Amino acid sequence: MFFSPLQSSHSRRESIKYALRLRSVTLNDVARELGVSNATVSVVILGRRRSRRIATHVANLLGSNLNELWPNMYPEPEVQE
């Protein structure tokens, strides 16, 4: 799945919602699975708020990764030795 980093947040959100719908998953389903509100899922998908837990769940559902869906929003955590 390819999402352009130049897409507006609204366009990206609609692309993600469409990709979820193709898998018979709604934002309400995601919210229920994670115990959060629909609004919370929506603002995370828009990129207005950050939640690694929600974003990771959505990316996993889509067989994608955080950087592809939300470029530069979720840097890789530093590995401590």
C-alpha cells in the first residue's frame, strides 16, 4: 500500500479509511478493539494527535508500517544497550 507523503492529512485519512473498509474494518471497529473513542482514532489517523498504539494497530491491520502511513510522525524508538 502506498501513501504519498505529499497527501493532505484529509486525503491520507480517507485513503486509510478506504483501505480499512476493503478489509471490512471501520474506525468504530478499531476504536472498540482498543477501548478508545471513534474521535480519538479519527484524530490519530488525521495526524492531529499521536498515539503509537492506535497508529501501530491501524498499520498492522493494513499490513503496513507507521512510516509509510504517517511519514516522520513516529520515529523509531532508540535501542538501549
